[in-house]
Amino acid sequence: MNMERFLGSAPVSGMWDRATEGRLRVLAYHQVPDPDLFAAHLDLIVDRYNAVTGRQVADSLTAGPPLPPRPLWITFDDGDLSVVRHALPLLSARGLPATAFVCAGWIGSDEMPWWDVVDLAFEAEAVRPDDLGTTDRLTLLRLLKQMPDQQRRDLVGEWSTRCESAGTATASEQWSVDDLHEWVDAGNEVGNHSWDHPCLIRCAPDEQARQVTDSHVRLTELLGATPDLFAWPNGDPSRPALEALRELDYRLVLGFDHRVCGRKIDPSAVPRLRIDSNVTVPRAHAIMSGVHASVFHLSHRMKRGGADDSR
């Protein structure tokens, strides 16, 4: 039996479920390319957990009703079109609520997320060795995330221009306003995920705050209601952005650190479990139970000589 099947087996993940029965687990999905496999994830949730909303979580932290045993909050980052096309019908059929963290600047546009432009540029051979001294995709993505925001935008823009010149369009359909309303009308939540998903810590302080406030204003206009849930783009907390969120009375700010929530939850730093919608059901159960996260961080500490710097 491999490690994935072992951790996701009924005895191991079931034991972890019981050990963490009172602790919230927040799942962080992105795309849903395989509806059938994602449906199996949802069936596992129906069978093993109690799905909750962001509002329920926030209320439980402010003298509201406590969460049920084995509470689980389903979230999606970035607003990929597959979430509303594939995930929404599956969630609705099972009566499961979810929260989509969207970039307001992309709603109703055909703007391709910058990391997809990078992938397309690789396929179109628009990335040149002298651009950043490498043509290795993972190395390139790491370097892009470490450079100042405007420098990254300029370089990705150059690759987009090269793709267009070669006849490869750098455009992709995003959620429409109707999609946004269909999602909410089905009983789901919408959260703020910045204006257009930069690496906030690579932006100037004013731009960090603007990314939050401009997205907040547009989502309020589109939804007719004020958003109060936020998830960090790229998982990187930013002090100027957090100050802006506090001024706007956001109730919860979510991270991306692959942890089950502790017994005491900090509303400004809610941990989430990273999960792909196309992983096997045993791996999904290992992640949802929290045993995968525990093994992951233990392994990380051992590699770092006992220091856990993953936060």
C-alpha cells in the first residue's frame, strides 16, 4: 500500500477525523477539470463532514451558534470558469454551499490570468533564454513571483505580445456578471481575492491597498451586497492590504498554508488545506481529515532541521 492510500484509508483518516472532530477544515480548490472525480470528493464530504459557510464560521467566532462536529468549508480561488460550469451543478445537487474568491477586475472580461499567459508563452516558444536566464517553467514562475509587480507585468505583457504576433491569442473567458449571480442565487458566497491577482507583497503599499479596495467596490456594485470574506492571492499576507481589509470590516481573511484550523481561530489568518479537484478519493480524504497536513509539516520540519518556517 502506497503512502497516499495508507493515509487516506478508513482506519487512518477515520481516526484523524475523530481526533479533529471539533476543528474546522477549510478546503482551497482552484479549477474543476474532472467533474466525475470532483463529484466523488463531494460525496465523501456528504458522508464524513458537515459543510458550513463563511458566514457560519464568522458568526461562530463572535458569540454566534457553534459549528457542527467535523465542520468543513469549501472554497475556490481565482474564479476559474470550470467552477461555475462544473462544480456549481454538483454542489447544488448535494445541497453543499461553497465560497468563490474572485478577482473583480476579471469579471465579464477575457483577460487571461498571468500564469496562464506564461504557460501559453512556453507552448508558443515566446519565452527566450535571455529573458530571465532560464527557460525552465517552474524556475521562471518562482522568479516572476519574486520580482517587483510592475516588472512582472511588463515581462508577461511582452510574452503576450509575442504570442499574439505569432498568432496565439492570450485571452480566456472569465465569469460573467450572470455567472456571479447564478452562483450566489444557488446559495453560495462570493469573497474578495484582489483586483487582478498580483503577488501583493511585490506591490507598492498604495497598490496593495488599492487591489483590495477597488475589488471591494466593484463586487459591492455587482452583488448589491458588501463582501466581507477575503483570501490572499498567492497566499502571501500583506500588512497594507490587511489594514485596508480591517477598515472595510472584513470578517475573515484566509490563508493558503495547508493546515487544519486550531481550536482558536484568528479571523485575520484562517488556515486552509490545499487540494486539487482531480486527486484520488483516498488522497482527498487524507487531506480533509488533516492527517496529510500533519505529515506534510512534520516532513518539512525534519528537512529544515526542526524549524517550521512554512507559515
